[in-house]
Amino acid sequence: MDLSAELSVGERIRVLRESRGMSRAALAQLCGRGVDWLKKIECGDRELRSHELLLRLAAALQVHDLSVLTGNDNGPAATVPLGRLNHPGMPAIWAAVMQRPLAVHSSDAPADPAILQGRVEQAWRLWHTSPHNRTEVGAQLPDLIRDAEAAVRALDGEQRRAALVVLSDVYRLTGQATAYVAPAEMAWVVADRALAAAQEADAPAAIAAAAWNMGNILRETSYPEDALRVVVEASDLIRPHLEDAPDDWRGIYGALQLHAAVTAAREGREGDAWRYWDKGDQVAKSLPRGYVHPSTVFSRANVDFHAVSVATDLRKSAKALGLADDIDPDTMPSVERRARLWVEVARGHLQRGDRTAALYVMQMAHQIGTETVAYTPSARHVAMDLWRNAPRAMRAEAGRLAEKVGVAVG
């Protein structure tokens, strides 16, 4: 098909969809998104920045070269792979999540919830400290899921309540470790089970943490208003308990504020974004020096990191880069979060048109968190842009980075 060079990405998607006789509803469903989202893309009311979503649209439209959608014919062909990002650990995790037994076997000896909690906490530490966190944590998840499920089925009373809190934590970790690689239906199942287990346990901090996780799924599947509603409701639930609550309750409350800040920023709601960020900032100031929430890594450093993310999502690149200049990344104990910071900085450089700086920063991000970069859509989008549009002198290096990240295919 001969598509005019003047067509926008949204217009190209509409023309291709109509030429294939597809309805908006059908194409949106194939991409795991809503009809309103696709309509806004096609009409130019919403910018499509996600490399992963571009790939999904291209695959659904049976387009083999991404430039057909982007209109960028310069540089190497961007071949579209089939399906979602692949990870070798997914089949075993899928089996543990989607094939859980319904019956309780009397011969099974349920694990002690305290021991299970220790295993989950160790897995969370691994998630935040390993450059290959998806692979290493993913190898532990099937047994953790089955053991936590078995404990909930076999125990009763306070022991069962404790096991439910553990189960919610396990499913939250599963959601993090399988983001962007799990089929959409499993992502929703995992998020819902985390929240349901926490609610059955009647544990406010666990409910708030599970709501934070549910908000991630809602935001990444283009339901920003619902994402914001969930985290605001969770904040309202836990706020009355904060004065005398443990530090981790305030930590998850702060994480909810940062989540809301990023959600608002991605919708272009600058005032709301910084208002939520300010709330998170105040929480960080109220916590002991050096405090870090064990799973969300809410901390003074994470608040500062999120300021960069908010500014970048608002396309305030000068502010984002200025904020990044004042950050000491080593104050953040999470390798995964440090890598994501450098991805945000690279995005800021791209917004300013400085691909040389963006390439240098992305190389740092990949060195710090190999799998964070390889499996995060925003990072892959930056790597793809650099591969196709880097200055001539940097093309070889940009190509090597693209190969490592897995966007240079075909």
C-alpha cells in the first residue's frame, strides 16, 4: 500500500485498519486496549509513544516493517516480531498461576507463613539488586506461588490470614516480574488475586500495596482514570492509620502518591502531577533517614527519581535533566530503579534532540540493569530510536545496543 509521507502515525493506523476491513474494536482488542484509546490515536488526540504498542499494532495489522506505521524510512528496517516480548521463564509461571488446584490434599504439609514471608522478602531483594532480575526471580516464582496458595487452602484463623498477606505479596511480585511479557489475561488475573487476597486478610497495608500493583496494570493498559481512582481510594483507606502506623505503612502511602503523580503526568495534568509528587515528598521527609520500603523502594531517593520521571512525562526535558543533575544515583539501593532513572534521562535527551547523550546514558542503563532495559517498553523505544536515527559516527554503537536490547531484529 502506498501511504503518503504526510500521514501521521494515527492516520496510517486508520488507513491500514480500514484497508484490512477491521473495526476499531477488533484492533483495540488485539492490542489489549480500549476502543476510546485507539480512536484518540487515530484522530491525533493522543500521542503514541510506546514502542511495545507500536509493535502490537503492527503485528495486528500484519505489517512487517515498523516504518510503515511511523513513516520513518531512514535507517535499517525495523522488522516486527510476532506476539509479546518473550521470556523463557513465562511457561512455568503461567502454569503456576493459571493451573492452580482447587482441592486441598491432606498429605500436603502447608508451609509456615513466616517462612514463606521470608522467602518472598528475599525474592523482592533479588528483584531490586540483580541486573538479571526477571530471570532470577522468575525461577523462584512457580514454587512461591504454589506454596503460598497451598498454605491459604490448608490453614485457618490467624495463620490463614498471615498466609493471605503472603499470597498477595507473591502475586504483586509476580506482576512486577512478568510485566510486558505476560499475556494480558494473566496480568489481570495476577493483579486481581493480589488485591483479593489482601482484602480477604483485611490487612490495610497489604490492600494499599495491592492497589499500587493494580494501578500499574490499569495505567499500562490505558485506563489512567481507573488507575488514579484505585490509588486514591487506597490512599484514603490507609491515611487514617498513618499517625501511629509502622514506617512501611507510610512507605506504601508515599508510593501511592508517586504512582498518582506519574499517572497524572502521562495524561498531561501538570498541576495534579506535581501536587501528588509533593505529597510523596512530604511522606519521605517524615520517615527516618535512609528508610526504603522493601518492595516499592519508596524512599527519599525514589521521590527524587520520580521527579525526573514526572518532568519527562510532561515533556519538560530541561527540567528533567536539571533535576537529574542533582541526584546521586548510588543513594538508590535498587538496581532496577537506577536503570530506569537513566532511561528517563535518555528520554529527556531524546526530547531535546541530543541522541549522542541519549546513547551514552542508555549504555549506562543497560550496564546497570540489563533486563530492566531489555523488557521495559520505554527503554526499548529509546534504543529503537537511537538505532534508526543516531548520528553517523554513533551508528555502530547504537546498533550494538539495539542488538543487546533485542530491538534490532531481521
